[in-house]
Amino acid sequence: MLFRRHRERLWAVAIRTLGDPEEAADALQDAMISAFRRAGGFRGDSAVTTWLHRIVVNACLDRLRRRAARPATAGADQQVLEILAADAGQRDPSADSDTSLDVLAALRTLPPGQQAALVLVDMLGYAVADAAEVLGVSVGTVKSRCSRGRVRLLPHLAHLRNRSAARHVQSSQEGGSDQP
Amino acid sequence: MTRHVSAEKLARSRDGDLSRAAARRVAVHLAGCPRCRADADALAGLPALLASTQLPPMPDHLAARIETALATESAHRAAGATERSPARLRAGRRSGLPRWVVTDEQARRHARRPGPARRILATAAAAAIIGGGGYALVATLGGGSGSTANTASGSSVSRSDAKPAAGPPGSAPAARPSRSGLDAPAVRNGGVRPGAHAAPDFGPVVQYRHDGQVHRFTPVRTSTDYLPAELGQQASAALARVRSPGPVSTAGPGHTSGASGGASGGASGGASGGASGAFSAATLAQLPGCLGRVAGGQSVLLVDLATFQGAPAIIIVTAPPGATTGTQVWAVAAGCSSSGARVLAHHQLPPPAP
């Protein structure tokens, strides 16, 4: 089953783009059923992988845009973050969860196109060319969306960078000594 | 000192998107301005910061929800396809009992016969009901696809490992060899109420190919009539029975050579097997495609050609290779093949108790 093979990668895209596990699952479900209807027999080649990603990303973007059109959901974002915090807390109680939540929250302030580009390229490490194919735009457009997105994120995330740098220094010190 | 550099210009500079002169001006300014240098560093660190975000993996209940939605979609599609299916299946349904189903009464008759005759007849019955009276396939994976296949019973593992029995997908073994202690569980099972605690009996090895890897299965019979509300429980029970087939575990590698002999017979073996045998050959021939579709490279722990609410069905239990969670139970209508799988029900098994 195609879904199982790509499940975690597609989930990674959806949860980062939408933030909300339930909504990410809904988007993933819509996308998979749409893919299922459009292609009777799947083949495990790279074209299908790209195609699937595109369907999932588009399903997520549709939801992002609908969300943006409903200002009422601003409050829901906080709930989303709380759910995620609880989730992340159970799994990994480290301070990284806080950072992740802050990053996601900052990401939410960007236009959908920039969010999607940054999710694929910066968060998940897709090559710009692959992201362009998934997003159905030119390489140049992906680059500029990433660039503009990063610029807009900068004021939100400068403090995080310091925090994570400090933690990094701290952990390398821990690694180098017997101190707890 | 020149004016501070905007974040946008810093980004364009990073992207190599400025004229040489403009880039030089930015560089000169950065050299003398700690504030803009900090901005530039922050910008440079953003991709790494974004990449460090940790999010929970897909929760199982959400994955199951999607799987079920897809299974339902698949069911709808296959239901549409059934309209065009061969008349044979429909004829079988109309009569209430496809001819390849061996009734409990038939099985009991065979089971009552004593001594050698009983053994021979049990073998014949086994050959006849391969098509669906209730054979289950116990999976062992071939092709080095490292997996959980060793959860299958020892006897099936040894047989499958000893020799790949079946031909390529589509030419599944049709005839069942008439030797080895495997016959004994067939007899015992025949005498017991379907779904009871009898040891399952094992059929010929079938293999299917997925993504270039060959996965192998050994049929066993559980005679279970699965019910929607009990699908998970019944599948777990069938798995348990298959994994510890009871006191009679005499099936050894000796069976393998026979099984592979049957495999070499292929379709012709099915033709010589009489009416039921012909149908079982057809069913077995469809199984590789069916498993490729439903299991798709997952470890297949069980494929039970049983019944679901009294109608012929294939119960398939799959799990992600090497995982103890994510075990899925699928009930698909008989006739499942590479071209369509009509999912009747789906259930996700809870992780095994530690």
C-alpha cells in the first residue's frame, strides 16, 4: 500500500505545514483518497513519490488558505500548540519541544506559499529542485519564497537561535567533562 | 559608516542575488557592524533552526483512520469491479455456497475415517479445500527482506526456508503433496468445530513479489468464520494457533520437496485436481496479486482463506517489517487479486502485551 510506504514522510510534511495532528491527518486522508481515485494501480517510482507529495502539499495549502480566510481560527492555533506541547512533552521532555512550537508558531505568520517552501526545503531538507516540482513552481520561486520567508521569520526567531546556541554550548561542555 | 543592511538585502546577499558592487558594499558594512553581523548570522542559522523542529510521529489512531478510509475507498472501487467479475463467483454466491467450500460435514466425514484411509482422504480433502474452505497462509519472507516472518510457526518456517516452493506470481502451487505429518493436523482440524482450538493445517507455499522482493507464505487452515465485531480477536486467535500448531508438529523439511513438486505442476496441477482443485488453483494463482495489493511489502503474518459472515473471504494480517505495532487485520472478499481487493472489514490490532 502506497500510503504505508510514504506515510511518515507525508506526515512530516503535513504536520509541519498544518501544525494540528487532526487536521494534518485529515489533509493526508483527503490527499490519499484523491490519489487513490486518480490512479488505480500505483507504482513505486520517484514520479509517484513527487506526485503524492504534491497532492499532500496542495491539500495542506488548501486548508491553510481556508484557515486564513477564517480569522476565528486564530484561537484554535493556541489549542493546537497546547496539544502539540502535550504530545511533544510525552515523547521528549527536552526544551527542544518548546523551540519546535515557537518555530511552528512563527511559521504560521507567513503566507502559505512561503510556509510550504520552508517546510520542504529548510525543515525537511528537500532539494530546491524537488521542492519546486512538488510545489509546481519554478526553482527561482522556491528560492525567493524561502528567502522572503526566512527574512520574515527572523524577528520571531532570533531569541530561539540564541537559546539553541546556548544549549548547544552547554551540551558540548557536558559532553567534555564529568559534570552532570 | 554605511547604512545598516536590511534583512532582505542580507538574504539576497546570501542567495548571491546582488550585483557584485552591492554585495561588496554589504560585506564591507558587515565587517564593521556587529549588529548587522548578528542579523546575518541569525539568518544563516535559520535553516538549521527550522530543521531542528521535532514533531511527534503520526499517531497510530490517525494512521488507522486513514487506513480505514482507504480500505473503504478500496472496497467501493472493488464493489464496482465486482459487477464485471466472472460469473463463477456470482454463481457460487447465488447457490449460497461456492463449490470450493468444503462443509463442516464433509470435513467431519473425512475425519471419522480411521487409519491409513483417513490419512489419504484427509490429504485429498486438503487438496480440495485449498481454495477457501479455510486455508491460511503463514508468512515467511524470502528474498532477504528481513522481517518478522519468524513469528510464524516453526514448521512453516522450516519448510519455507528449506526451499522456495512456488513458481513466480501467477503460477502458485496447485497440488498438495500426499506425505508428511502435515496431514495429521488436517485430519484433526476436520473433526473439530470450525474456529475451535484445533491445530491449523498447512497448505502449499505461495510467493508474491513486491518491489523486487519475494515474499513467501505457507497455507494453513483455521476454519474460522470471521465476524465484524470479533475480527481482531479471531485473527489474534488464528495467529496464536498458527504460531503454535499444537502437539502435532511433525511437518518437516520433507514436506518442502513435495510442495515444490506441486509448484512445478503449476496450472496443470490445478486442472488435474478436479472441480474443487481447479478452483483452488485459480484462487492460489490470484493470491500473489492479492497479497501484493493488500500487504504491499509488509510482513504478512497470516492469510486465512476462510469465511467472513459466512461468505468466502480472505483474512490477511500484516505488520510493518520488524515492528511489533501497526499490526493490521484485513478481511477481503474472495476473488481478491492484483486487479482488485474488496475490503470487507479492517481492524488494527493493539500492540502485544509485554
